[in-house]
Amino acid sequence: MSTPPVLETRGLTRRFGGLEAVADVSFSVPQGEILGVIGPNGAGKSTFINLVTGHVKPSSGTVLVHGKDMTGAKPWTLAQARVARTFQIVKPFRGMTVRENVAVGVLYGPNHAVTMARALVRADEVLDDVGLEGARDRGPAELSTADARRLELAKALALDPELLLLDEVMAGLRDNEIQPGLDLIRRLRDRGLTILVVEHVMKAIREVSDRVLVIHQGRVLTSGEPDEVLSDPRVIEAYLGKRYAERHEGESGA
Ligand SMILES: Nc1ncnc2c1ncn2[C@@H]1O[C@H](COP(=O)(O)OP(=O)(O)O)[C@@H](O)[C@H]1O
Ligand SMILES: [Mg+2]
């Protein structure tokens, strides 16, 4: 019997009033894949992540993790099932040090029976991983944008996930800060993680993704190899508008 995908959604839909933020998304992510998810602002990318991680309840449809139905489960339950995510708006605990922030993640993760002393040791390992070891005794408010994103990622990794969903962890970073982020994502995948990367930085998406999924107005517009998808006129049109796509038709060399 073949192993089920790490993540599968079937007809996943979420309405906010009259708006379909996510509409009938059926998709699966196999073990060890880095899936890039792109789409214009308001396309439904964050809502899709929220639906998978239990932060928003689906209006209809199904979420399967390793083939198990997790539809409507709470974030806590999904963390126990080794699903972790970062938030687009970072949410550190302000009254704690960087190290303590990560230790809390360890204590609440699937290995939550560990002692505080052990959690702090594990936190140090995770901080090493993300390159934040030098800031472990600082407060989250003292961190640069790039380091605040590293902390957000460290908090997710503290849960020891098998599926990691990243919501724009590179937004606002300088070019020289993006490369270490991409290297880290690849390193995590090489350790066996399956990673869903929502990102606006196209260079990052092209470089790191095995496959790209495009969401537009809540629906799957297309998916496939990064180069193929990013030169698709429908994708360019979704991002830049129809007039731009027509004017530049045939120029992409696709
Ligand atoms: N809690 C909410 N209540 C009402 N509307 C929401 C809520 N969350 C998201 N939306 C709407 O759903 C759509 C998709 O939002 P979002 O998933 O944040 O898009 P993206 O992450 O792709 O920019 C947007 O129109 C947004 O305004
Ligand atoms: Mg978003």
C-alpha cells in the first residue's frame, strides 16, 4: 500500500459572509516536498493555512494529515499531529526571552512531557538551527525584522513538526537575508520535513519550490513546476492584471 500524502485537502472551502476566501481547494502534498504557494494579496493563502492548522474552521471540505481526517481539529490537536506554522504577523510572548519563547513551544509540542530544563536545551538547539543563538537572552521586541522572523520559525520548529507551513517568512527582508532563509528551508526538507511556503518573493519561490500552487480568488488557478507556472500568462495576468499580460504576450519565452 502506498503511503498517503502528508497533507491532502478535498473541496476545502471557507466563506466569510458572502466572500469565498477559500473555494473548493483540492490538493495534496507528498512527503518531503517543498510546495510554494503564491497568489495576489487577498487570494486566500493565509486562510488556506489557517484551515489546515485549525485556526479557522472550514465551511465545507476535508483536511487529511497523513491520511487521517483532521477537519475542524484545534491547533493544539494539529500540533500533536506534527503540523506547525508561522504567522504572517509574528506573535512572540513579549514578557519572555527568545529562548523561553522557543522552550514554550517545546513544552507544548508532541514531546510536552519533557522538563523545563530539557525544553531549554532543545530550545538552544533550535535557535542554533535558525541562526539565533546569539540573541537567546534578548526580548523579542529587541529583534530586527529578520531575527523576529527567525524566532517565529524557531517557535514552529520547537513543535518538532513533520509538516511546516510558512506564511510569508521572507516578507520585508533584504536580498542578503533571504538566501540564508532559503538554505534553511532546504536543510529542513533534507531532514525529512514537508514544507508549504507562502511567499511573495518570486525569486525565493522559484529557487526553493519543487512545485508551485497558484491560488487566485480562493481557487486553485494552476500548479506545476516553478518555471512553467511562473511564466504562465494566466498567472502573470492574476498578478499584474489583464492589460499588462496582453501587452507583454509572447515576451516571456514560455
Ligand atoms: N477573519 C476574516 N473575516 C473576514 N474576512 C476575512 C477574514 N480572513 C480573511 N478574510 C478575507 O478573505 C480573503 C482572503 O484573505 P487571506 O487569506 O488573508 O489572503 P492572502 O493571505 O492570500 O493575502 C480576503 O478578502 C480577506 O479580506
Ligand atoms: Mg496572507
